[in-house]
Amino acid sequence: MLTCGRYMASSSYSNSPCAACKFLRRKCMPDCIFAPYFPPEEPQKFANVHKIFGASNVSKLLNEVLPHQREDAVNSLAYEAEARIKDPVYGCVGAISVLQRHVLRLQKELEATNADLMRYACNDMPTSTTSSQFGRRMGHEGGSFGQSSGLYYSSPWNNEPYDQDSQERGGEGNM
């Protein structure tokens, strides 16, 4: 029976011990400190926590933490234990470092892309040169973007009206 994400202490514990008590091979009492946080359906969760932190330390920690903070504490312990099993040296700090490097790389890429957009928006070069640069950047090599695809799209980077560009290209691309 679930209540707010936790298992209630009830007669169901007498039928099925929590994962901690089952792992420790002891009888699960109705006031078991582990029962609300280590349900019998998640035996690996307690096994990981026990392997890294030890049942006695986890029990002490849960008794010291306020009841409304225990679920968060157990989730943190479980996350750190799983990370320590995957990476015994760095644990979750290793995962955080990888994510921070990824964020920095994406920020640099975003800055470069924004600089490119500003350069294209402020560029006073003729349309064919701008289109040619844009086409190469987008993977359309061999001339300008409009000429290689047979289509012409007006954009805010063009200073010339659509009809004039169409006539310069020999009337191609009218849809």
C-alpha cells in the first residue's frame, strides 16, 4: 500500500519483509526504519547502499534525520551508492564533472553560433557571397544555397528584393 511515495507500516510487512531485512536475513518488524524506503520490490537498491555505506551507518543516519527528510536522504544514498559502484574512485562527482564539461562545450558552441548569426545579420556583403557562405555552412557545397537547390528563400540577410534576385539568377526558382 502506498502513501506519499512511501510504504505504510502495516500487516503487509509480516507477509513480505522489506529489502533490507530480507538482505540482512532478519525479521522485519512493523517499526523497521528501512521498510518505508527499501520496499521488497527493490532489493538491489538496498544491496548497493549496504555495500557502500553499511546497514548500521544507514540506520544511524536515518534515525538522526528528520522523518520528512528521510526519503530524500535514502534517494541520495542510493544514487551515490550506484555511482560508486559504477565509478569507485569518483562516484557521482565524476558524473557531475562530465556534465559540467558538456555544458561548457555547449555554451562555447552557442556563443560561436550566436557570433555567426550576428556576423551574417550585420554583413553588408552582396547576396550571392552571403548565400554562398550560408550554403557551405549548411552543408550545401557547390555554389550558393539558392543556386544549388534550385530554390531561393528570401532572408533578413538579403538587402535586395526577391524579384530582383530571381531575375539576376535568370528567373529560376519561382514557385
